[in-house]
Amino acid sequence: MPPISNDHRRRLAGYRMPAEWDPHLATYIVWPHNLDTWPGNFDPIPGIFARMAAAIASFEPLRVLVKHADHLDPVRAMIAEAAHDEATMARIDIFHLDTNDSWIRDHGPIFVNRIDDADGPGQIALDWKFNSWGEKYGAFDLDDVVPQKLASRYAFEVIEPGIVLEGGSIEPNGAGTLMTTESCLLNKNRNPHLTRAEIEDYLKSYLGITNVLWLGDGIAGDDTDGHIDDLARFVSRDTVVTVVEDDPADVNYGVLQDNLKRLREMRDEQGRPLKIETLPMPRPLVYDGTRLPASYANFYIANGGIVMPTFDCPADTAASSTLARLFPGRRVIGIPATELVWGLGAIHCLTQQHPAPPG
């Protein structure tokens, strides 16, 4: 694998990936269409997507990618029924774009904004390679080119770093620190020829990161090999919220305790200890003998709101209250995700923000 392009280093000097709570220009989602993603349980999924779409569009513009051109009007009608609001619908752009699946967090564009007086545009999109989480599933060729197709539609500049990286595997604080996991980024099914130091160099060169924090393993059932967005999230520049499991007999207990211990020892880009908040884990969800990766950490931060997964259990209330406290001034909306997570992901996995350009 060739080294990082010197041209890319020069062009991206002075750029940084914003935090998710920074203002958004829009959010992208891909309307569900792959029956194999929710085997035997696809029927409720479009209705859940409609509720999620209406919730996001109540806060900010929403861009909905639809695989089949003849589904555009039915999709709009379904979202309109969930929204009951003309102003919300006016913020939604629904258009045809062919994809393999709906996990746009992992195959969509990742944007960096200019943070100084460097030459060049105020914003650049990064088109990382996507290989279906280590070639676990079927074709991924259409998903891999989604950033380029969106760039053509919305006229933004794109740079290709040349390595595999999924959006759900990284969590920046917008000030130079980024969290990730060893189980995912160091997995040989992604970039087998890169060392930890070389991967950090890519993160620093392309995302404007100065400080990389490594957690360990992911939760049970996570087919992404341990994405950070099921484990721990920045809620402000110096504060992380992480999920914890209270039952020592649960398979996730030891993994999450290890990550909590690591977080307590970590420092931000200025060398200061992180502030740590916790979220409960929902009750264990098992479908057809499979433990599902249900986690309240898989919430999405929109302009003025938090869209979070709920799992029809008492911990929903505690998680919602915690997020409302951590994000004062933002309205928390819960989306039923018990069926959704049968696809092995939830709200954050199905969204990708387009940050507002600087200025």
C-alpha cells in the first residue's frame, strides 16, 4: 500500500472533522430495500425509517437516497404520514440513487472543514474505501461509490484517502481528539498492511486529528468488529458518555468495564482527563438465537435534537433522561429500534451528517 500522498497532506493541512453536535447542512439516509439485512422481519422496517426520517427532518434538512425510482412517491407519502407537518416535509430531498444497503454511516462521505486561513474550499469530503466490514456480506460496489455520486449531485469536492475506514468506527470531539477501537481499526480484514502507527497517521493527516484514543473490543453481536458508536460517544469537547452493563453474568460486562477503565485513564488533546458519563445497556435482545448489538450509544445528534434508539424496556427512560441532561437545549426523540437492530445496527449507523461549511 503506497504511503499517504504528499499532495493530500498539503491540501488537507488546516482541515478538521467537526464534532457531530456542530451545525449540520443536512443529514443523509438510505431508504431500506435489502431484504437480507432484516431476514424474515423486513415488513416493519420502512415504517420505522419513516419515523426516523420525520424526526430528523423536524430539526434539519434531510436527504433520502432511494434505490428504486418508482418508490420515490410512496417513500414521500410514508414519511409525510409520520411527520404530519408540511414544514418538515419541505426540508426533505428524496431522490433516486442505487445502493447495496442502508448503512450510510459507513459508506457515505465524511467531511472535513477548514479551520484556518489555508487555501482551498471551506469543506472537503473524504471518500474512504468500503469493503462491507471485511467482506462479510454480498456486493458492496454501489455503496463504495456513494460519496462520488453525492458529490456530483450536491457539488462538493472529494478526496480519496485510499484505505478502508467506516464512519461508525471513529468518534471525534471536533478539537483534535478521536476515539476508535482496536478490534475494528486493527482488524486484518480492513487494512492488513497498516500498523497502528500508520493508521494513526491516516487519521491525523486526513481528519485533522492530533490525539487518538483506543478502546478495546465491541459489544456482542456487533458484526462491524466493534464500532465505537455502540460503545462511547463524545457529548462535548471534554466529555464522553459510554455504555456500561450492570450484570456481571452478561457477556458485555467485562468488555464494557475494560473500556470504562481505559476511558478513565485517557487524556484529551490538551492532556486533561476526560469527563466520563454513563448510559445503561438495554435488556439483552436475542432474535432467532442471535444476540443483537442493542446500545443506547447509537444515538444521532441533529441540529437542536437527539434521535435515539429505544428497546421497549425500563432502561429506555434512564437513557433518554441522561441524554436530555447531557444535551441541554436539544429535544430527545426516541425511535423504536427492537426490530431495527435485527439488521445489526440502529439510528447512528443509518445516518451520516453533512456539516455546515465554515462561515
